[in-house]
Amino acid sequence: MKSQTDSPIIEVAARGLAPVIQLIGIYVFFHGHYGPGGGFQGGVLLAAGVLLLRMAVGFENSQVQVPSRKTLILCSVGALIFAGTGLVALLMGGNFMDYAHLPVPGMEAADIRYYAILFIEIGVTMAVMTALISIYDDLLGT
Amino acid sequence: MLELLKGHYAYFFLMLLFVIGLYAMMMKKNLMKKIMGMSMVQSATIMVWIVAAFKHGGTVPILDRSIPVDNPDLYINPLPHTLMLTAIVVAVVTLGVSFALVISIYRNFKSLDEPTILKRMK
Amino acid sequence: MQWQIEFLLFVILIIAALVALGIRNLLAAVVTLTIFSFMAALIMIYMGALDVGFTEAVVGAGVVGIFNVVAIFKTSRKSCD
Amino acid sequence: MTVADLPPRGDIGAPIQQQVNPSGTDVAGAYYIEYAYRDTHTPNMVAVVLADYRAFDTLGEVIVVFAGAIGCFFILRRRT
Amino acid sequence: MNTSNIPVLIPAVFMFAALLVPLVGLWKKSLSIYPALLGSLLAAWFSASGLMSTIEHGPISYHLSGWVPPLGIEYILDPLSAFICLVITSISTIVIFYSRSIVRFETPEKEMPFYALCMLFLMGLTGMVMTGDFFNLYVFLEISALAGYALIAIGDKRAPVAAFKYLTLGTAGAAFYLLGVSFIFISTGTLNMGDVASVIHLVDHTVPVMIGLSLIVLGTGLKMAMFPMHAWMPDAYTYASSAATALIAPIGTKVSAYVLLRIMFDVFEPSYSAGELPLAQIVGYLGAIGVIWGSILAICQKELKTMLAYSSVAQVGYIGIGIGLASPLGFIGAVLHILNHACMKACLFLISGSMRFRLGHSWIPKFENSLRITMPWTAVAFVVAAISMIGLPPTAGFFSKWYLALGSIEQGAWIFLIVLLVSSLLNAVYFFRIIEKMYIRPQSEEMIKAQDQDGTPVWGRKEAPWSMLAPVMLLATLLIVLGIFNVWIVTNFIEFMIPIGL
């Protein structure tokens, strides 16, 4: 798994399949409001796409998609997006995580909540995707 | 008796699964098998909640315009589903950390067999 | 409600669990564990928990399988029991 | 045999499927079904409960994932 | 900052610190301690002011996401939780201040993940203390447990094996807890602790509730290392690195004890969990067995950290006895012992860390009277902590045992009284053994020869650096101060925490 596989078929298949998996991941993430899905599942699918590349074309060649030096930073940034949304709500006079107090002018509370859910799911997706990739990299030991 | 079985067989199966997992965690000697038992215990616990959320005649907890929300009996309870989503994530991450530990053990002792490891620890 | 189908799923679930614990080849055990996970996802979807079933399918078949394989690849493949 | 005393599966009369507790407070599940769309304009009730009503659980979940990543980094990575 | 926000701010501060540590630490490794130190100082300040305000104005209930409790998650700041939070945060501040050089010495190149994991561990513990929701407690339990597994896994070569044992047992404990909560949830239909308390009397004669409570006690007992389930603890504490042990040992198990107190006496009525179901009595008797068992095994150990780990088994047993008495005096004893034991264990583990840092070992048969010359202040601190562990009057350890003994006399539970006395004697045996070696046993030939070859004067030369010595001395002083002011603590703080109906 460390080196490039000998078989070109696997490499071509993985390179073709990974973007499709990631596309499905993005669809699942954005469709979370209307059907099964959401941040976590989308993040896992996005990570699965990258992991497929990592397995098929080797560790070195798949650094372009997500460099493994950046995974932990991105993970903590993703969690900070989530927690920061809560903190903003706290500073604007509401309780922690009370999205109705977010400073968005000209919207009723329910709509703010609708977009806030989408926004925090971005953080969840980022954190889950990069964390799983980071765990894989550490398990492989490079 | 049959009535009891029909209403509860899911619980009985899940308790059986829980006990199988616990048995594997305690009695199996290979560390990977222990981890498998661990994930079975967690799966059994998760499914107990899911079974508890089920309602006869209820639909999935996604709003359907043709089914009124005023009557909660028509939708399955969404609360346990949410909680178990979190529990699944926790289970996966625990699995990841345990694999890291297993790899670390293998680096130090070159074995995954518990008696061998204990012998080499001396 | 066709409870027989669900009963069958539960039986397969238990059998998959027992087989996964019984096999000595760890790679085969991992494959069986994926079957176990898939059965669990089917049962969850049968119970109306679409989100949970979807998550279990994604996680159990995808990520956990990959992690298992990597762990076995980095360690040994044989098990003594 | 403890599970034999649980309410049978799918029973609408079970305590978790009620609308009001004996003590007079709302039972969470029924409230979520009834008000989720009104409160957030989001059809998927599970997503609403996950990200709004019980958002702190989800934050904890993300932190668990982060803890797993940091833990594996701590255990296994020998050089940075 | 408004005081009404304090319940959520304590875990949130730790969370933000944990998320900031990687950002700072991957940029410059040596800076990663500062967010951690700042975070725990801030949290200590918050919990101190929270304790003051809750004593004056009564408990604060915080509604996360702005939803009323049975719908959203509730955080509760009452005197008990604020007190435990203050203990956790102040001990952790001291330990993190201490850990700076020893982390660089024992786990080089890994400062960043170490401090991030410390913050996550503390976030989990404070969240467990603050929360008023059964499932939220599970999530935070898992956060602290995951961070704990990882922290324990680095150190000795054998540390991963110990951590793996801890992981399997800890996961089993969490699964038991979750299963128990599911039974209670199915029977009552709610997860909020206050809500469960208000409806539980309608269903508490049914089997699922009984089994559920027993499973919760079993799971929490596993986390708390109660007597038959303590197998993971000695190995884990022995092989882990000193800083990690000093952080986990004093506060990790205590929080589970707090959860046990909370669920048995606050959520369920004391007359139920101590009368109808004899769970409290079982916990008490298991604790009593654990006290004797842990003390006897501690005598046999040759490694200082293993000995301290076995004595932790014994000290958790004292808390179990306090729960088992199920009376106000037992409750006071248990809570006071949580505080005292956190200080004592932190002090002792920090001392063992200092010894490893300077002498390179903490192997008891190699101790000799050169220790009192090379590390005079550390030796003094050790004597104070040892006296407190044994339970001699001027120090803190005496008074918690005193309340437990008063409680058992009041209840007529003579077995507990005998156990307390015998265990004090056993504690004396294993601590005086070390003090004797430290002060009286003459130096061996090889040591003298080695020092002669060195040629430099040895007087006080190898004392730990001040950043490690100051926390140790602070804790040792604190032990005496806590002992002197124990009546003030009990009348001003702990009296307010006793649950109704006990």
C-alpha cells in the first residue's frame, strides 16, 4: 500500500472512481436537509474517496488531494467553525449554540436556523473527512 | 408466550449479540478478535435504541406533506436515531484508536497473541 | 408487516457474528464483519432509521473495513483462535 | 428475562412515544415531530435534532472525532 | 462575563484550548503549552466564581441552544458540581504547569498532541460533571476516555498493552452505561436527569429500571476502578509517562465516583438506590474489600508508581464506603475524600515524576538516604503527602477518614470502621517503608564511589528545577492548609451539597 501498485487497471479505476465517490459525498452533504445524510455521512464519503486513492495510487502520489501535513489543522479548523458559531451566538446575547441570535439581518428565526444548520454541517464535514484521513495516514505509519 | 416472542424477539437477539460480543472480548486471545467483539457489543447497544424508537404504522422521520405532523403516531421517533448517530461515530473512532494501539503493540512485541505478549512483557 | 424477513436478517446477523469470531484467517473475518455491518444497516433501515442505517452502511463497509485491512496489513494475518 | 418487561416493539403506548409525561413536561420525541419543521423549515427531523435541538451532542461528536485523530497522531507518528 | 453562562463556559474553554493547541503547536512546538495553561487557568477562575455565585444565589440551570430542558440539553451548576469542577481545574492547572520540562524529557517531539489530549481529557471530565443529560454524559465520558487511552499509551515499552486493556474495559463500561440508559429511557421516555427524577417513582418497581440502574452502576464502576473491576488501573498508571499519570490518576476516577453519587442520590432517590435495591450497600462493601485488597497489594510492590496505583484502588474504596453509608456524614466523607485524594495523589505522582526526571528511576529498593541530601524539598513533600495518605491528624487525609468513621459509627456499620482502621495501619506500613529508606538507609558503596569519581559536591545538586518543585511544594502546603481548614470547608461548602432525602 505504500508504493504504487503494479496494475494500471486498479490505478485507472481508482482515479476514475474517486471523484464520483466524492461527488456523491457532496450530494449527500447538501441533501442532508431533505433526506438521509448530512455532515457526518458526507464527510465519511469524501474521506472514502481520498482513502481509495491513497490505497490505489500510493501515499506519495495522492498528496495532491489532501496533503497529510494539513489534515490535523483542517480538522481543528472544522471543529472551530462549529464551536465558533456557538460562541458567536453566545456573544450576541443568546445561549451557547442558540442560532436564532446569530447576527443575520432581515431574516426570521426559522430561516436563520435553516442556514445555520447548513453552515455548521460544513464544519462537521471538514472535521470528519480530515480526521479519518489523518487516522489512516497514522495507521499506515508514514 | 407467542405474543411475547413476537413483540420482543428483536430484544432477545440483541441481548444474545451483546453476550457474544462480551464473550469475545473476554475469552478470545487474539487482539483483533477482541476488537471485533467490542464492535459487536457497540452494535448491539445501538440497535437496542433503534428498536425502541420503532412505531407500528409510523413512517420515517422525514417530513412528508401528505402525512400531517400534528399526530406524532404517524412518524417514527427521531430522538433515538439522532443519539445513535453520535454513538456510531464514537464507535468508529474508538475502533481507530484501538487499531493504533494494536499496531503499536505489534511494533514492540511482534505478536498479537495475548499469552505471547504477556510472556514477552516479563 | 413481514416480520419473517426481519427475523431472517437477525439470524444472519448472529451467524455472521459467530463466523467472524470463529475464522482463523483475520482477513476473512474482516470480510464477514462487513457482512455483519451490512445486516445491521438493513435491520436499521427496516426499523425506519434511514439516517442511522445509511451511516452504518457507509461506515461499516467503507471506513472500518479500510482501517481493519490496514491494521492487518501492518500486523499479522493469522490468528491462533 | 429483563427485556420481557419492556414495552413490545412498535407499541404506540410506550412511554417514549407519548406526547406528555406524567409529570406534565413534553416528551421530546413527539415535540420534535410536531415542531421541527415550524422551528427550522427543515424537513429532515433527524438533521434538525442533530444540529439544533441537541447541537451540543453533535459538537461533542466532532470533538470525539478530533480526539481520535489527535490520539492516533500521539500514539503512532514517530516524527512530525 | 455574565455568571449565568458559567456552566457551559468551563467545558467550552477547554474545548477551544484543545482546538487551538494544534494550530499553535504545528507552527511552533514549544508554544503549545501556553494555550493549555491559559485555558485551565481560565477554567479554574470560572469554576471558582461559579462556586461562589451558586452558594450565594442557588443553582444555575443553563439551557443549551436555548431550548427548555426536556427538549434541549441542560447544564446544571450546583454547589456539588461547581466544587468538583474547581478541584479538577485547579489540580490540572498545577499539573500542567509542572509538566513542561518532563514532557520534553519523557515524550520528546510530542508536546503538541500531549497538551491537546490533556485539554480534551479535561473537557470530557468537566462536561461530565456539569451535564444534566444522560446521553450528553455518555458523549463526554467517551471524549475523556479516548483522550485517556491515548495519553496512557505512550511511555514505557509496555504502555500500549496496558492502554489496550484499559480500552477494552473502558469501552465495555461505556456500553454497559449506554445500555442501562436505554432501559431507563424506554421506561420513562426522557433523558433529562431532573425529568427522570420527577417520573421515576411511577416506574421504579419495574424490572427494566432496576436492571438499567444496575447496569449504569456497573459501567460507572468499571470506569471508577471499583474493586473487582480495577484490573486495568495498576498497569496503566505504571507504564504511562509521569505527566500523563499525574493528570489522570488524581481526577479521572473521581469524576466517575461523582457520577455515581449524582445518579444514585440525586436522580434516583436515596431510599430507592440504598433501600429498595441494595446497590449502595454493594458499592460500599466492594469498596471495603477494595481498600484492604489494594493496601495489601501495595505493600508487595517494588516500583513507586505501581504502589501508588494500588493505593489508588484502596482510596477509591474509601469513596465507595462513603457512598455505601448513604448518610449525610458518609456523603461529606466521600466528597471531602474526592478533594483530599486528588491533592495527595497529584502530589505523590508529581514526586515520582521528579525522581524519574533527576534519578532516572523510581524503584523503591534503590532508595537510600542520599535522597534526603540530593532532593531535600522533594523528600519533605513526600513525607507530608505520606502522612496525609496514612491519615495522621494535622493533614487533610485524616479528616475525610474521620467523617467516614463518624458515619459508620452513626450507622452502626462496624465492618467499615474496622476496615478504616486496618487500612490506616496498612498504609502506614507501605509508606513508612519508603520514608525509612529515604532517611535512614545508608548509601551503598557504588553510589559513594560514583560520587567520588564525579568530584563535584552533591549537596542539593540534583533537586528538581523550580518549575517542577514549586507545584509539588504548593500541593504539600495545600494538604496541611486543607487539613486545618476542613471544618470551614465542610460548613461553608459541603453542607449545601447534601441531596434532599439522604
